[in-house]
Amino acid sequence: MLPGLRVDPREIAAVFLGGMIGAVLRAQLFESWTPAAGAWPWATFTVNILGALLLGYFVARMDRPLSGAGYVRPFLGPGFCGALTTFSTLQLELLRMIEDGAYDLASAYALASVSLGLLAVALSARLVRRAAAGR
């Protein structure tokens, strides 16, 4: 262990529990929505955009104190959203597209994933902050 590093077993448990729920949800989506070769990988795209949207909501919502919610952040952020989304699968899908010569599809997928992910997190955070300000 690194010197000065504080490990809270309850925080680790919160990340683990959130991750378990996020991973199971993602697995259910992937089981029922597997893309054909050379097709848009809708399952990965959907969970990544949804995860970005939720993460923006959670982060903005938790800028304000929540009573009794000390482990909600690690449960929802790195736990649930971290396991729901899948950057590694996105990378493998991009690699397969490139290896298959589907450069246009790979470019569109990479651009759409990053752009819409950033837009989703920014939009949800902005809406939460706007609602909190009463606008």
C-alpha cells in the first residue's frame, strides 16, 4: 500500500456494489442487442451515452450536500456508471472496424461516441444546475 493512502472498506464496498449493478445491466443489454459484423454497435454506443448522461446528472446533483449520502458518490460514479459504460469495448469495436476496412464507420462511431458523450454529460449537468438555481 502507498504511504498516506487511506482506504475506506465501506467506500470500496459501495464501488463494488454499484459496479455489480452497472455490469449486470450492461450485460443484459449486450445479451439482447448484439451487433452484426460491420454494423453500428448500438449496445456499446447506448450504454456509453447513457452512462455519460447519468454521470453528468450524478456529479452535478452531488455538488450539493446530501444527508446520509457519504457513499452515494462512489456507488453511482465509479461504481455504477464505471461498470455500465465500456471504453474497452468501444476500442475493440473500433479496432475491428479498422481491420475490416470500415474506415468511415469507425470514424463516425468514434466521433459520435466522443461528441455525444461529452454533450450528454454537459447537458445533464447543466439541466441539474439550472433546476437547482430555480431557472
